[in-house]
Amino acid sequence: MKLEEILKKLDQIKIPLLVLAVGLLLLLMPSGSKKEAETDSDSDLQSILSSARGVGQAQVLISDNGVVIVCDGADDAGVKLDILRAVSSYTGFGSDKITILKRMEH
């Protein structure tokens, strides 16, 4: 292969390689704390649920594997179904990844 042919081929793949390199750099850059984002989501969902009728005081924990809700209204089937739908809609988790528990009375 001649030097001119090699330079021409390198010229053709230069842009795709540049795009690939930039993409890899973007993937490797830190994008903030995942824990902070989860905590914000927890408190947002907790606030919304606590203001819904029948739920009462609620505590929320969102993890990579699912969601746990502890609230006053968990013993009411209708309220529990409303919570399940809201949490599923908000998080994208299916009902098998959402646990709703009755809050312990003090």
C-alpha cells in the first residue's frame, strides 16, 4: 500500500474515531452523586404520597432494585392500589418491585 492510500484511509475514519472518542469521554465523566439523586426522588415521592387522600404520613426508599413505602393508609386496599399505581408511574418499576407496608403506630 502506498503512503497516499494509507493517508486517504486514515482521513476517511478520522471523524468516526473522533466521535467515538468524545462519546467514551462523556461516558466516563462523573455526573454527580447517584445517592443525591435517589434522595431527591425519595423526598419528592414521599411528599406527593403524603398529600394524597388516605395515605397519611409516608416514608419512601427507592433503590436500584425497587421501592419500599411505609405509610399509615397501607391497610386500605384502595389506598394501597393508588400508591402502587402512583409509584409505578413515577419510578417505572412493576408491582413486583414495589412494597407497601403499614406504618407502625407509636
